[in-house]
Amino acid sequence: MAKANFEENMNKLETIVADLEKGDLNLDDSVKKFEEGIKISKECNEMLEEAEKKITILLQKEDKIEEEDFTTED
């Protein structure tokens, strides 16, 4: 089975949150959904970190192209 992409994972997370918010699951099912959500959340975080590593700003200076990391600082 192919690994889900970021958007698919986000859709799964939204479904899990909606299921948990309804409040009609028993404790065992709620815990299972929560665990699944945490796992998907970690996968999304890893995808975002990987994407951040790949994002670069290319600046052309004279005859060479210089690569600069794109990072945001709060």
C-alpha cells in the first residue's frame, strides 16, 4: 500500500477529529482513534520538515547561482 500524501493524511485527521468530537465512541474506540491521529500527525510533521529542507531560494549573483536555505524564524 502506497504511503498517503499530506493532503490525504490531513483529510484522515479531520475525519478522526470529527469522530472524536461527536462523543459517541466508547473509550477503547476513542483511544484507538486518538492513537491513529497521533501517528498520522507525526507523519504530517515529518512531511512538513522534509519539505522545509527542500525549499531553497536561488539567487543569481553575477555568473554563478547561489543557493540559500529558506527558513522562517518567529
